[in-house]
Amino acid sequence: MNNITIRPMELTDIPEVLHVENACFQTPWTTDIFYQELIENAHAYYYVVEIEHTIVGYIGSWIVLDDAQITNFAILPSYRRNKLGEKLFRYVMQLAISKGVERLSLEVRASNIAAQSLYRKFGLVPGGIRKRYYTDNHEDAIVMWVNVK
């Protein structure tokens, strides 16, 4: 794939990000959530991945002191299996490390084996379960984390 760009998410990206969000999740985030994250949350770092100036995925994280939490991460289904998720995740992980983060964590659906496999490539391991975490179907979340220092 040519002309892949990873860059900070901007307010003007929200409509395209919502397209990705709606294509990937049963209970997608709203416009307001993205605005709040970009405008009001000083700990939030959001990035998009573009191909030919079209947003095909994004990732969000919070960095608080020496902890990073992945808040949301999605790649359009038609662009999966092209290493875009891996590139985007690596980018944010390196950003977190450059900001002095010692631990990175996230929640992932227990049924999302593909995502768990990706996270394992970066050294994340299961650290616990959040029972009935997801509101759409009450599926458990697996908490995964890694020490990056």
C-alpha cells in the first residue's frame, strides 16, 4: 500500500473517523465523545491512518504520568490484514515510550481473538477480566498490559 500517513487527529477528521467507528463497532462513539477527547482532555492523544488522503483507521490513548491506556482503536474492515493496525499501534506505542510511559494497557473483547493476537505481538499479556464490560452484549473484556520500560 502506498501513500500511508499517520498523523494527529484533527476536529475536521471527526466525520471520517465516525465512518470508521460505525463500520467497526456495534456501539460506536458519538461525535460529542470525539470532540470532548480532542478539545477537553489534556491527556488524550488521537491519531489517524490515511491512505491517499482517506482515513481508514484511528487510535486513541490517554497518557497520565507513566501510564498509557489505549481508549479506542479501529481499522476499516476492508483495509484489515494489510499491517495498518500494526503500524498504527507501533506508532502510538513509540509515542508513549517517548513520553516516559512505563506501562501500557487496554481492554479487548474476549471474543476478539484477532485483536488479542495483534496486541501479543507488542508484548501485551492478559492481566485480568472485566466481567460484562461491554454494554451492547455484556461481553467480558480482557485487560491486557505490557511494561515498556
